[in-house]
Amino acid sequence: MPKIGDRERIDKYIARFIENASRTKVQKAIDLGYVTVNGDIVKSNYLVKPEDEIEIELDVPEKQDVLPENIPLTITFEDEYLLVINKPPGMVVHPAYKNYTGTLVNAILYYSKLHDGSLSNLNGFERAGIVHRLDKDTSGLIVVAKDEITHRKLSEQFFHHTIEREYNAIVWGKLKTKKGTVTSLLGRDKRDRKKVAVLKEDDASGKKAVTHYEVIAEYDFLSLVKLNLETGRTHQIRVHLSHKGHPVFGDETYGGREPHSVNLTSNMKARINNLLEIMPRQALHARLLGFIHPRTGEHLKFESDLPDDMKEVIEKISTSS
């Protein structure tokens, strides 16, 4: 990496040392949040300083690289302004490096082409009107805007935390407090930049995250929990539950594929392995989504049943408890 020039803009700095990365492409990546400095998203005119830690996720797809694909969608609601889609587990939402095909965006582009053809271009064509994210292995409800006004007004509701979002998760163990709130600062894990961690209260790089939880049912060594987000940070639910010592079952990133609060016997190990085979992902589902319709002012609320893999885990542990 070349030396940092005197008061050099980050877009120019990155374009200098990455082969075939035009400044325009770098600026686009920055605008889409694919470049962070010390864990924070920056603008193209950010001036790079010595000791800055820059993370870059380039290969932002060009328009011709993101093609409509005939991938079935489960449409929960649709009108002339928006779509609510029930995303299956295992589907990436936005195209990115190594994931240009098979994404929710590819599916939405195809669906839109077959129907009225309108999608919001706010934040770029590769967003296909998608207003918020779900992790690849999180299933559930996600909203898509068909025009920029609808998109902007929905984004404002997310920004002001007026969106109603409820998740269900299967977690390890039994929580001592059956209902409560987890509040912390979240930020990039200093030891692994691909992960998010709970930071110290005086860490200026942290962002406040608030998760409300309530135990719905308890089983032998797992619990079904309801979660409501007051904020929407990356990996928020997964990190908060892991921090409490009850990681989401099956979550490889945050300790969910190792037993917690379990008295391990040979029989128990076999049961756990069987359940983990059913659940190759984190057992997390965006069950409910509620918001004010940006155009009609109507309060809308949508619900989604647990996906089959989570149902099967609950059924098996229920019958063997």
C-alpha cells in the first residue's frame, strides 16, 4: 500500500493501489457503504490519516452484471407502491463479491420485469428498492419500494425506529430472566473485523443497540425467544444473545454450533448433532413487520410463520424433552 499523501481523499487513495479500480467505482462502493475507516462508513471526501484501518469490499457489480433471474418469491403483500417479501434462509439479499447471482435482488428484478416494471433506484439499481437488510441465513419479512418517494419515507421510519419488527430465535439454554432488554454499544470486533462485538461503554466507535426479548417456550436445552428491535445494527440480535450466554442455535459466527448450558452425555451429543444437521444456519426468523404505509397513511402489519427447519427443531426437541 502506498504512503498516504498529504490530505488525500479516500476515493483517490484507494484507486491508486487497487488494480482496475476506477475512481468512479471506488466512489460508488463508498456511497453504498462498502468502505469503512476504523469501523465507520465514510464519504468519498474523507481525508485519510496515518494509522487509519481501511476495509474495502470492491467489485461492486455493474448494471450489466446484475441480471434478472427466475427465482420464486413468496409475496406477502403488494400494491402499486411496495412489496413485502418472505425471504427464505440461505438467500443473499444484495449482490456483492462472489454473490452476483441467486440473490433477492436478482429475483426481484425478474419479478418486476414480468409485472409493472417499477422499482426504486434510490441508493442504486443494485438495491432494487430494498429498504433494509436481513442476513443471508436469517429468514423472514423484508420490504421493497417501487418508487423513490416510498423508499425515502420508509427509510425515515427505519431511521426514527418507528418500524415494528419482531423476530423469533431458538437459543441455547434457559434464560434466567424471562423478559428484559439488552442495551450496549456495538462495533467491529477488534480481533476479527468480519464480526461485530459488544464494546466498552467509553468506546467512541460503538453505536448504541437496544434489543427487547421475551421467552416464549422452554425445552430441554433450548428456548424459543421473541425479540423486538429498537435499533437495527448489523448482527444485533445474534451478538446480544451470544453476549448474554445464549447464542442463537446453529449460529456458526457467534458460538451457536457449540453446546451452551447443557449437561453433555453421549446420548445428548447425538441429539444435539441431529438437531444441528437440521439447522445448518442461525435459527433466526423475522416474523413480524409493521409500518405506516408511506402513501396511504394506513398502519400495516404482516406476519410470517416459522420456516420448516425451525419448526422441525422445535418438534424434535419437544417430543424428546
